[in-house]
Amino acid sequence: MHDIRAIRENPAAFDAALARRGDAAMSSELLSVDEARRAKILTAETAQAEQNKASKLVGAAKAKGDAAEFERLRALVSDKKAEVAAMQAEAKALDAQLTDMLARIANLPAEDVPDGADEQDNVEVNRWGEPPALPFEPKEHFEIAGVAASMDFEMAAKLSGARFVVLKGAVARLHRALAQFMIDTHVEENGLTEMATPVLVRDEAMYGTDKLPKFGDDSYQTTNGWWLIPTSEVTLTYSVAGDVLEAADLPIRMTAHTLCFRSEAGSAGKDTTGMLRHHQFEKVEMVSITHPDDSDTEQMRMLRCAEDLLERLGVPYRTIVLCTGDMGFGARRTFDIEAWLPGQNTYREISSVSTTGDFQARRMNARFRPQGGGKPEFVHTLNGSGLAVGRCLIAVLENGQQEDGSVRLPEVLAPYLGGKTILGADGVLR
């Protein structure tokens, strides 16, 4: 959510920032509604003052026995009361209109975000590891002999339709091990607090984390009004909604492993094979609530937490900063981490780490009390994948595949797999 006062003070800068995203100028339209809203408020306040003044005179006229003046003043009070109610209703309607307009405008990009129109203009900032030089034609994850029988798309289609998968046996265990490895690393080494949150939330939580009203079609809603979360960013971030935190308690760092649900609206025909883009998936999320002065540093810390997981797993990756035209709606800066997938012979996104500034905090009224006193200020919120479990599974399987159809697994997962480090071509862990 944007601050209308900041737009009033510098409308040209606001429009220029929107233009960097490729969005149309909005300040004139916003300020027109804002001016009308403020005028109605002023009119209502003036009428209220006149009503109060007349109310005081009614008693005096009655005490003097001036019946005519008493009736005149009583009628004036009644008229002013109706006028105040009408003006307040109009001001409330204009306020709701302005709020809705502001809620549909994307966050402004940070100054250091590269300009660009789409993903072709993203900028690589880091690369780790060398793609494996396999002495055979690499397969996609679902084609590997040791995986194929344990990744059942036909059973999932019978149960739920397209874009679902049933994992069995060793592959299901490996998927679970990856999530546990991620959570343990974040809690024991990265200082995050593990949370177990609901996957069903109210409108307010989706709105406060900028998923509504603009992106309702991207998520699933139950018949009684709950929303299935697209990621636990929603629950972790909204956990501080309406709070006034102490500055000394910041940053708050949280992580959760949850099911996630996305309708994938507008993605027809994209990534229809394998388990790269599904309606239901699992993710380990990181969320930080910070002091505004610390949010940029915190973003880099979160980025390293995600990158480090891939390094421990031995998965080559590259990190890119998204250009203005490719950033998500609520982000002011986003880094994507892309893992190397030999089966596709390309890098694919496995994590996004974003700072939203005070964009979400304004929507959900999350503030902190400065040390030494003073008026509460809005916190900054950040979120990042640490990591997408299913996509991490794909990367581990494809990078570890052997010519005989087996998969060599990362050593860091051995404690979670009973000490086993090989997924045999027969689908059995050894």
C-alpha cells in the first residue's frame, strides 16, 4: 500500500517510479479522489461545528421561552445532522475508493533495481558450481530409472487431475528429507524460529500480504470464504498485523514448511511435464520483520541462507536480480536463485528473495516503537523461499543422475536417509 501523503508531496517521482515498471502514471487520478475526499471531510467537519453550535443555542432559546427561535434552531440542528451524515457517508465512500485504488498499484522499485521490460533484462550477480559434464544424455527427473516408478502422475490424475503428483517410497522419503534438512539448517544455524501455521486464512491475511484484491484468481478459495495459502509468506508475515513491536525485538526471523496452493492462472501449456509447476507443492519459507534501516542488509542475509542450502546440496546455481519489468507486485527488489537442471539443460528458478519495504506493513498496520520513544513507524517485511522443496528434489535428482539410472545423493542428506547416499536404478535407497 502506498502513502498518499508521499504522493501528494512528490507526484512526479511517484509516476516516474511507476514508469520504470512499465505502469501508467496514477498520481493525477489518485490526487483527484484524495482532494474530493478531503473536501468532503472538511465540509462534514464544518457542518458538525455548526450543528454543535446550534445545539447549544436550543437550550438557551427554550429557557428564554422563545418558542419561534427554539423551533428554528431545532430544525437547523436536524438539518445539520442530516447534512453531516450525508457528507460523512460520501467521505467514507471516497476513502474506500482511494484505498482500493492504492491497493491495486504495484510497489515502487528500489533505486538500484535495473530497468528492463521482462526476464531478458534481468542481471546475473552470482554463479556457483559448474554444471556436471555428464558422459551420457541427461534425463529429466521423471525419466530417470530409479525415479520413474516412484513419481506417479497417472495416480495423481485419477485422484485430482492434471498438475499433481503422487510420490512413493524412496522418492517420497527423499522429498521429506530435503524439507527437514532445510528447516533444521534455518533453525539451528541461521537463527530462524520455526513456525507451524494454518494453510487456510481469512481475506484480511491475503489482503495484508498483497495477494488481494489484484491476484484472487491465482489462489483457491473455499466455499466458506477461507483461502488456501499460495505460500506461508502469508501466515508468517500477517502474524504481526496490527501489532506495535518494540524496536529492540527486531528483527523477527521465521521459517515454516507448509503445503502451498496455486491455481497457476494464465500458465496453460507451461511446464506441463514432470513436477515443476503444480497446483499443490511444498515450500520452506523464510520471513523477516525488520527495522527500516536494516531491511536491505537483511535481504542479503536471507539470500545467503538460500544459496548456502544449494551449495551444501552440491547443486550448481546462479543468482539474478530481477529488472523492474519482471518483479512481483509487492516487491521493491527481488533476487531469484536458479538451479541448474541437466535434463532441461538450463537454469530454473528455485527461490525468490524479496524485500517489500513498508508496502505490506501499511496494508496490515504493522508498526514498531522507536527506541527512545516517538511515534510508531511501519516495519519492513521480507520473504524468501528457502527452498521450494519439489524443485529442489528435481535439481538433486537430475544433477546426481548416473548412466545406469541410479542417483548419487548429497552427503548432507545421509543423516535423514538412514546413512544411505544412493537411489538405485530399482528405486531402492542404498
